[in-house]
Amino acid sequence: MQVLSFKVTDEQADFVRNLARRKNRTVSEYLRALALPRKRNERPTVVIKRHPVSGFPYNAGHYPRIPTQEELDEALKDYL
């Protein structure tokens, strides 16, 4: 496997390491996911979480997606 490198400040390195740790990935896995395009047949990551302020569910996965009608109905049922 090839190795690529680039220079960052100490603060930037800490920032990237923290982001990778939050995603439970190594720094290499995290940066690869950001830098390289997905394969055509690869499905986007879907991680449903609730927004801390609104309480609405949202996709916290890496790639955005369009919510289904059922998800929208569920999110809005108390407000309609």
C-alpha cells in the first residue's frame, strides 16, 4: 500500500485525530473516507440520531441522503 503525507500544525493534527476518534476510525480510515470517492454500488452510511435541540431524527452518516416519506411523517407527527 502506498503512503501519502502532508504537513499540518500541531493543532490541526489534534483536531483530525479527535474527529477520527469520534467516528471510531483510525486517522487513515477517516481521511480516506473524506478524500476518496465512493464506489458506484456502495450505499451511503445511514446513522439515524435525534437532534439535541429539536428532537427530530436526522441522518448523521457521512453522506447525506433524502429522507423517506415515512421518516418525515414520523418526525412531524406531533406537530401536524
